[in-house]
Amino acid sequence: MKQNEIRDDYIRKLLLENKIASMDELKIAAETNATMTVHRCLSRLGYMTSYSHRGRFYTLQSIPKFNSQGVWSCHEVKFSRHGNLLETAVALIEQSDAGFTSSELEVHLQVELKHALLKLHRRGELARVKQGGSLVYMSTDKGKRLQQNLTRCKNDAVRETGAGFTDFIPDELRAGIILFFSLLDEKQRRLYAGMEAAKLGHGGDRKIAELLGLDTHTVAKGRLELFGGPVERGCVRRAGAGRKKVEKKLPE
């Protein structure tokens, strides 16, 4: 057996037994003092580094059992399928329904994040919105950020007062929602309204109809169409819908 294969085997056995290991522990297992030699072994085996503890711990890609957010913990050392700490923070915020404050995201990742999030914001990889006295990190995509902002406004209103969200939307956000709504075609407006109404639950059709200037039946139709079956693509109206042709209106 070649020396490289022997070292690979020693490192594999150590990681399978202990799940994780530091570079010093890997060097001892591989019987070498060269960091690059260990890295070559890890590359051949397929490895991951921790996003906590400044990336000082290693594991094999086959070992972690990630939770729904892509995070795995072993002996208080944290790993993420998204990569390092910065990559993980961006991924979770982009996937979130309402963005995260630094303290909220720290609950999920179990590490200090204030400086990392500030760095990402300054690099233009995350947007930051001041809402309710808190700084909330959200997607840099305008459409996604609008949706996250809307959801957070609704959640805050429900949590604080038990009321619906439409009475608590800031004027700037309200104007943004209406502008975004105006850019959609007829079918997209109906589906978007139905989606927002579904989020609000009981009374959602009426509240969204008031916000967007729609008939409640239109909102209900969009909600049922969105969640009640397959949505036809590339067609604004159903076949045969819309105004009848003049020649079909006239009697024979």
C-alpha cells in the first residue's frame, strides 16, 4: 500500500471514530508534521471544516446529519452544509420568510454573528432594514426583500396586538407593495393576493382585498387556484374566458 493511501486510511479511521478532529490530531494520526500533507489527504477523502471555532475542526462529508437548516453540531463544534460562517448566514437569511436580526440568527447558529452580519452588509451581500427598533438582515433581491418585510410586519403586528397586519404597515412599505402588485399581470395579481391572504388566515381575503383594491371574490379565487390544484403556466385567463368576440355576440 502506498504512503498516501496509508495516511488516508489513518485519517479516515480517526474521523469515523471521533466524528471530528483538529489539525494537530490529524497530523498525529497521519504521522506527519506537514499541514499540506494532511490537507491533501482530506481532499482525497472529502471533508468539511467547522463554521464555529474559527474553522479549526474537520469532519468527513459523509458524517454530518444536518437539521432542516443545514446545521450539524458535534461536541459543541458546528458544521454547515452551506460552508463557512459567512456563507451560512447568507444562505439562511436568503431562505428565511422574514429575515433575521443578529440575535435571532444567533439562536439558530449558536455563535456570535453581529460583526459577521455587519461585514456582509458592507460587502453588499445582505440588505439591512430598520424595523420596530431592530436592525433586520434580509435578501438583497428587491422582490424577496419586499416579501420578507411584509411577512415580518404581519408577524410583529400579530405578536404585539393580536390584530391583522394591514393597519400596521409603514407607508413606505405599503407603497412598495402596491407598486410591486401593479407590475404583475392579471393572473399574477390574483395569485399573489391569494398567497398573502392565505398567510393571514381567517379574514385574510377581506384584508388583502382592502389593501390592494380588489374584490374579495378575486382574492379567494386566487387563493383557491394557488393551493387547490395545478396552476396553468403561460396563460392569464382560462381558455374561453374574457370578452366575447363581436361576431359571437351578434345574433345569426
